[in-house]
Amino acid sequence: MLTRTDRWIIALAVCGIASLYILLWRPNTEGRRAEISVNGKVVATLDLQRDVLQKFTGMLGESEIEIRDRRIRFRASPCHGKQCIHMGWARRGGEFIACLPNRIAVTIIADESVYDAVNF
């Protein structure tokens, strides 16, 4: 059985956590550009303001990267599972999409980012 004091403590904890969430977890800013890395080396920096379809050659072959409406995605890739294509569009600063078998990675860069690291 919960006492009145227990209920007050639980209510204060829930309100405190909700307040911290609202104050500290701001939405990330939109990205301005994207860094394309092949085999760990940055090979291009693309502006997200321009619509582009560009090919990059990785370990398995060519991957197509598309920029449209300030978003970026893998459009085509020679890998087997096509997980990079299924990741969909990225647009926020700090987001990261990659074709690991082909060793091509895309990192969205913004003027200001809330995150200093992303963990999966």
C-alpha cells in the first residue's frame, strides 16, 4: 500500500522528470551540409540546400546519394541487405546514415547540434 507521502514523492518525481525532458531535450537543428566519408576518409562535403544526385565508389561498387528538399539518403547501393537505403531520409544535425559493407558514411553537419555523440 502506498501512503500519501509515497504518492507525493512519485508525483514530484514524475513532474521533475517531465520538466527536465522539456527543458533539456530540445529538437536538433536542421543540417546545413553533409560530409561523405569513404573508407574512413572525408571525400566530399555537400550543401543540403541544393538538390543533387551523386555517386560515390566504395569497397563493393558505386552508391548513389540523393539530396532533395534539404534531406539526404542512399538511393542505390551494391550491398546485399540494402539497410542503408531502408534507413531513409536524414535532415537533422548529428544524424548519421551509412552503408557499412560498402564503407560509405554520411554525417549531417549543422551550425549548432544538441548531441555530442550518437550511440546505437
